[in-house]
Amino acid sequence: MRSLHLAESQPELITGRRFKSALELTGFWRSLGFDLNCVQMTPGELEGSVLVERASCLTLVSIKCNQSLLVQGQRNPRVVAFCLENTPQMDMHRVWGDPIPPNSLHGFCTGLTEAFFQTTPGSHLSIGLIPIEHIKSLVELDPSGSFMEAFETSNTAVLPAADFQRIRALLQITQPKPNQTGNQLTLDLLEAQLLETFSDQHDAHLGLAPSPHRHALIRELVRFAFENSTSSLTLNQVCRSIFTSSTTITVSCREVFGVGPMNLLKWVRLQQVQYVLQSRVRMESMGYTSIQDVAVHYGFRSRNHFARDYRQLFGEAPKKTLLRAAA
């Protein structure tokens, strides 16, 4: 993940990165306390960027990517996340397997320990992260108790258009003005807007939080794919490992992702190869000097099949990835 050039007048609290692979984004999430796995779900060269503003009790995150990404794993239990899509590009967006409606806010349920969502190519996510203890401190400002109840029982809110636009504006990362100190004003305004939006008297439609058991099999498949990314397994071997039938896992996977389970596992292994090829240091740390060495490590025995699949997913030959790393 390469640093973006930031203007000299910009304070250190704003940082930016570009990423060329889903695994680079995985590393970014871990820097924020989230243990999330990311998978590229559409073919082609990946181009993405991340911008982060940290100040006071609010962290703002902006993520743009030209490919669809699947994100699954453990949330940071110390923060509450408020996530929205800025663009109309939502055809492939899914939160816990469900399409998202316009003007919706997601990810804020305090009762969920996992995250499970997919984005659309060309998406631009804005995310606000607020410490959960800070959110709880706002309870005294809401005598009805509806504020915290919403976060305990819901993970998605469909908002009136005006409310959505106000929250969206507050979640944007903007160039700070001279003598501006942090984003305390943004935090205060966001808190006020959230209290108003999630009050009993307001017209937000709250959806029930998804059951942790829903799509448990699919989430287990994603976890299994990363834990076994050095092995080329058959469908029967996968089914025995996660205790399901080939029909059940195939139907479930196609229903949620539009592809079969073996494609998903292969994409995860290809992304592991890509991540290693993007850095000579990573290759050397593994003791490998050639593309074929890395491919074999991740279970690709056929040179031709590997090169074809790699090119189809990433839009370039593995050799080009390696040459870029050496540049």
C-alpha cells in the first residue's frame, strides 16, 4: 500500500494510501483494530484509495475502489461504526447478504461482533468510527432510551433523504481550514444529528440486526479459504471440513456471491500470490525467487492454468505484477 502525497499544510492527523490488492486493504483494517478478510470479487486490475482522519473521539475513513470487494471478519469491539455509500453504485452492495436501499446507514449494531458486507465496483464508502464508551455517554441526553436501543437491536437504518445528506456531509474528510484544531466540531454536529435521527420522534426506518446464525456457513467458507490458502482442495474436502453438503454450500455461495465455492477459494489463493509478488521483500522473506515458487506454495501446480486464472482475475500477467514491484 503506497502513501498518497499530502499537501504540506495538511496536519498529520490526515493520512492517505493507495492499494492495488484486496490484501493490502486487509492490512489497513487491522491498523484500525478490525480483523477483516477482504476478497476481490470482480475481474480486472484493482485500483483503490483510503483516506483517514483521526482526531478527538472520531475517526473518519474514506474508501474508494474500482472493483467489488467482499469484507468479512471481526469488528473492533471498542468502536461503533457508521457506514454509508456516497455514490449510486450499489448494484452489488450487500450487508449480511441483503441489498442496501438508498439513503441507508449501516454497521452500528453494538450486539454484533462480526462484519459481513460486499461493495460494488466504483463504490465510495464513508465511515465514522466513534468509541463505544463515548456513544454510551450520550444516553443521558435521550430520556426515552430509544438512542441506545436502536444500536442494540438494529444494524441498518433507512433515513429521510435530508437526514442522510446531513450525516453524509459530516462523514466526509475535507481539507482543514487554517487554525482548525481536529474535528471536534464535526463530532459535536454528528452526535447531535445521530441523537435526532435515532429519536422516537424521527422518521428513520430501523431494520432488525441480522442473526449471527444467518449465512454462518458462507462466513465459515470465507474463513476456511484464508486459513487453507496454501492448499488446492476438492469440493468434497471442503465440505467435510466445514460439515456441509456440496449442494448446500454451492447453492448458498451462488445465492450470496453469484459464484461457486471453488471459484471463491481459488480467488483467495490467487490474491495471496498477488500480494507476495507485489513485494520483493515478501518473496525473499518466504525464501522464493520465482513466480512459480510462489504459485506452487499456494497450491497452483499447473503453470499455464495459474497464469490464465491470474490474468483473468487481475487483468495482468503475474510477471507484470513482479516487474512493478521491482520498479
